Amino acid sequence: MRTSPTRQNLRRRLRDLGITHTSRTAAFNQLLREIPAPVLADLVGCHPRFAAERATTLATDWDNYAAIRATRPPSHP
């Protein structure tokens, strides 16, 4: 049976692949500009408060996302 990797082991594996803390942070920040913080938090498994605080720091404007989604049906190509 495989066990889940620890945070330290996962960080080491990512670093060994050339994925640095800086690049992970940059990717997270870019995703926060593209999708709402609660959605990203759910996708990556971080605490929603952390994602919301980062979004505030980045001045992303997703405050009205829920209201827009409630009034507009999703578009499907």
C-alpha cells in the first residue's frame, strides 16, 4: 500500500523536477487572476482563506462572481 507523500517529500520532488517555490507561487497567483479564490482553493486543496487573502493582495476582482453566475446561465460552445 502506498502512503501519501509528506509536504517535505513533495516539495523535494517538485524541486528535483525544476519546479521551484517561486514558480509554484507565480502559477498560483496567475490562476487567482483567472478563477475565483474559492474555486482555486478547492482545486488545489489549500485553505479558502489563504486563497482569498492572496487574491486580495493581488487585487483580483472576483467579488461579484457568485452574483453573475446566479443570473447568467453557463455558456457551452
